[in-house]
Amino acid sequence: MKHPAVSDARAMYERLEPQLKLCFLCLSIFPENEIMRKRSLVYWWTGEGFVVASSGEEVEEIGEEYFKKLCESGLLKPIYDGYIRSSHSCRLDPWIRWVAIDIAKETMFFDFDFDGKLSSGSPCQCP
């Protein structure tokens, strides 16, 4: 029987737009409690082709919106710097990270070993 928190995290993931799902699965490769910088994530997602400019919006603005939506969904935990109201970094709670790893395995987004470490033996089959 799965813990209710795992079911909740999976439900949060399922409600995401397809592009946000891809961005979220990228985070599964980070170590537990790793602090991730928003700018680095946005550049990474853009480089992977997960963030695409639309009419009137810059790619970076869209990537920042993706970051914000992932934080608002509860899948990312924003880290605030002092009195600044916007977050420039985030982290995954350990149980959400394990859900991300599990989904990444299921979808063959990345391949992980038994300990949740990225396996170098299998190619990523990114959509």
C-alpha cells in the first residue's frame, strides 16, 4: 500500500501540463535536498526544448512561469532570499524526489539504479 503523500504527489504531477511534466522529471537527477537555482533550471529546460517562445513572450519569461507553476503545484519547494517576495531557488522534498524518480523510471525519461542514482548504462528516452 502506498503512502497517501505519494498518491498526492502523483496526483499533482498528473494535473500538470505536458511541458511542465517534462520540466519536473528533469529534477529527478538532483541529489536529495539539493538547492536548485531557477535561472539554471530555466536555461536547462530551454536547451532541452521544453520551453518554447510564444507570441509576445520571451523564452526566459515562459521558463520562469513554469518554475512558478511547479512551486505553486506543491512539487517544488521555493526558497526565498530574505525579504524578496520571489524565489530564485528551490528544492524537492525527499518524498517528492522519490516520486519523480519513480515516474522517470516508468516513463523511461531517465534510468535509475535501486538506490535512486542515475544509471549511465541506459540512454534517456526523452519525449
